[in-house]
Amino acid sequence: MRATAALHLALCLVLLAGLAAPSAQADATSGHAYEFLRLAAEPVGRALSGAHLASVEGPASLAWNPAGLGESAPSALLLSHAAWTAGTAWEWGALNLRHGSGAFGVGCGVLRSGSLEGYDRDGRSTGDFTPQQAYATLGYGRALSAAVSAGLMVEGILAGDGIEPADRSWALGGGVLVHLGRADLALAALHWAPALERDGESYPLPGTVRAGGSVALPGHTRLHAAAEYLAGAGASGRFGAEWRATDAVAALGGATLATVGGTAELQPTAGLAIDLGRVRFAYAYQPDTEIEAVHQLALTALLGASR
């Protein structure tokens, strides 16, 4: 009874942290360098609004919590594609390779926005240009005990406007994951590095810290909650839920509660995951009234024995 009460108390604390977080400003990200690093790398994480950092494992761990590499997930390859308006696309892929009680992971993301037409201050055309935004990441996660896993990662970043020479930088990340029976807790810090200095101006990277928890409930349901702090911008709350209709199909849903323009807004997400054994498919949908709804697809192929 005491163990069960402790699990419920831990999850309630995480939920309260997520609900309290939106009192801070969460939309002041225009001053960050390499904002594309915060794009949802794959559809399961997008559908759960990134609240699942306490249960993520396999290749997706490189995007949400590198400690997940230390879990018992088999070696796998994940390929993801997201599309927006005007031909903009976000391609992301990752591979994790089991090694003893841990695993190495390598990933890469590329944001393609297509050719854009440039103009000078007088409104004269300067010709077309193509922005360049990409990053590669290398990580390692390891199970420290039956209940605790930890991981570290490093990112190499390339970004430019297609006119001036591209900026190059690096960033570090890490995380820890703790199992408490039917509940899990996690802490992850991503995209932390010195600010980008350019033309006498300083642009901080979108360093992010998330603390979250997941709990398994009766009825094939799992709930997720997380509080997120974005350096220089503030905090937000993230929530997700997954319900397994069958052994092979899971419905996903989530929401981010953030302050946008001084008003608290709920940004919903939804998705579907299909597990066919050695091949898994996932889809996520996220409405965006300012630009266009986002559709994201992913395929995961297991390279090792499944659990």
C-alpha cells in the first residue's frame, strides 16, 4: 500500500508542476538560434506532446531523453517525415545499436523549406535562396541498475540562410530515467551550449529542461505528464495519453498548455501507432491555425530480437 501511494504521489507532483508551469511566458522563442532543434523528431513524441520522456526508448530517445537508449529496446532504425505548407518538410532518422547493458545512438535531422525569393531593403529582388538547417547527434545510454538508466548526447548543428556562410555549432544533452513499479520518472536536458555570437549580437540556443512522469493504468492505458523550461522563454506543461485498443494498435493523444501572447492556450495533438512485430508505423496530426496542420509519419524497423 505504501509503495502504491508513493507512486500516485509522485505522478500527482508531476501533474501539478505541469499545470503550474504555464504561468510563465512560453512563446518568446524568436531570439533563439537554431530553433528548428525543437521540432518534434517523430510522430509518437509529437502525438504525446513530448510528455513521454519517462517511457521513451530506442532510436526516438535521441530526440526526447537519451537515457532511453539504456532501456532493453532492440536495435532499430527509425525514419520520419513531417510536412507543412509551401513544401516545407522535416526529415529525421535515427539508429540505436545495443551494446551490453547499454546502446549507442546516431541520428540526423534536416529541415527543407524549398527555394525562397529574396529582396533587399529597397524591395528589389536579390534572387532565390535556399535556407540550410540540419543537425547530427551521437548518444549513449546505459542501465545503471534494474531501476535507473542514464544517457548523454552531443549534437553538431549547421544552419544558414542560403546567402551568408552557414553557422556551425554544437550542443550537449543528457537525461536520467527511474522505474518505480507501474510508474516512471525522468529528467532530460537538451540543446545546451554557449550562445551563438554573430555580428556583435548574442543568440542563445533553445536549451530545454523537462521533468516528467508516466504511469500505467488498468484498461491498457498509460498517462504522461511533464513540465518544460525553455531557456530565455519560460515554462509550459505537457500531457499525453495512450490507449492500446489491441496488442498491435495504440491511439495517442496529447496537449501542450502554454502562454501565447499573454493568453493561456491548449495546443492539442493526436496520433496512431501500429506494431506489426519487426516493423512499426506511427502517424501524428497537429493543428496549427497560424500556418497549417502538420502531418507526420514514421517507420521503425527492428534490427535485433524483439522483447
